[in-house]
Amino acid sequence: MNQHLFRFLLLAGLTASAFRGHGHPPVAVSKARYAVAEPLYLLNSNSIMSSGFLPQLTPAAIAKVHIYKPNYVPPLLAGLDWAGIVAISYPKPIASQSLAQISRRHGVRGPFRVVIDGRLLSAEQVATLRMVPEAIGQVRVTPATPAVPEAVVAITLTKAKPVEHPPGTILIR
């Protein structure tokens, strides 16, 4: 009797799993999406920009590009180098704002801290570095509370749009 019950449960289980997975790809076939850390882009040694702003620069006008690997950055940029820093020297004027101007525009009064894409800036970095407004994707402000006396301004940078070509496209360089 137990052997027949075991066979019945085995067949019922196999049949149920076949119906449940019908029309859906197996788990091993589905594509996993991983977030790849982007380097921080710095324009003219003091303006933070993003990969989403890069297409607006004229490539012929770029004077110099310096790539800092993690743990090998100037002291002012320490702590911002999770995925490296790309420093671009660009002679044409690019509008930028101080981090204090950005925080005031979003209603912050009094002391504040700045987090850019998960990177907490030091007080010296907040006072020195600037931001290209077009590079800002989102600004979230956490107001000061009695437990946390400083407001936190969290800035998310824009990302470059991936270039997608339809199947069969031939690119000639």
C-alpha cells in the first residue's frame, strides 16, 4: 500500500510542477541584472558630473582625461573612489552650482550633509566641490531631527542611456 501511495504522490508532484512551469522559462535561463558601479566623473577638478552628462561634452574640446583607480586619489577626493574617478579637463565653460546652493534650493536651512550615489562627502568636500545641474537625477532631503541634528541631502546622478541597436545592425568605425 505504501508503495502505491509513494508512486501516486511522485506522479502528482511531477504533473503539478509541469503545469506550474508551463509557458515560463526555467529559473536557470532567466537573466540576472546586476548593478555595476560607475566611476565618479569630475570636471575641471571641482565639478561633479555623471555619465549621463558626458554626451553633452564636445570630444575635440577635452584637454585631458585622468583616471584615478580606487585608493589612489588626491586627498580631497578620498572616500569617493569606490569605482574610481575620471577627471576631465574641459576648457569650455560649464555651469555648476555649489552643494550649498543645491541644498538651499531644496529647502534645507542650517547644517547639512551630502550623499552622492551612496558616497558620503566630508565637510571639506561639501565646501569645495560643485555640481553640474544636468547631472542630477534625483534629490531626496531628510530633514534634521532632534536625534540627527543635520539634514541629509541625498543626490542620485543621472546615468548614461544604453545604446541599443536592433538585431542585424552592422557598425562600421
